[in-house]
Amino acid sequence: MSEPPPPDRVRSLSWGARFWFVVTILIGPAYLLWMTGVEGRRLWVVVGILLLIALGAGLAHRLMAMSRR
């Protein structure tokens, strides 16, 4: 049997990527609160559906990764 390849070096994020990540994290909740004031409860229904889809995709991704090992 051949040896497994060496693990790849973990890449760190550039400063620009870190900046936009922080900006997105800060602006996202503020935008949601503002839209809630405009749209009301309907927005939270949409956000809830999106979160359920994201959680399902994350779970599927994790399960597929576990099955590769």
C-alpha cells in the first residue's frame, strides 16, 4: 500500500478577507433589525426558513464528510 499524502498547509485569511468578514458580521444583524421594523413578522418567517435550509445543508455536509473516512 502507498502512504497517504501529507496534509495540506492550513491557509490563513488575508487582511481584506478578515475585514469583510467582520463588516458582514456587524452589518448583517443591523440590517435584519432594520428590515424587521419595515416588514414586521413576515421577515422572521423568511429568516427561519433560510436558517432551516442552512442547518440542513450543514448537517448533510458534515454527514458526507464523516462517510468519506
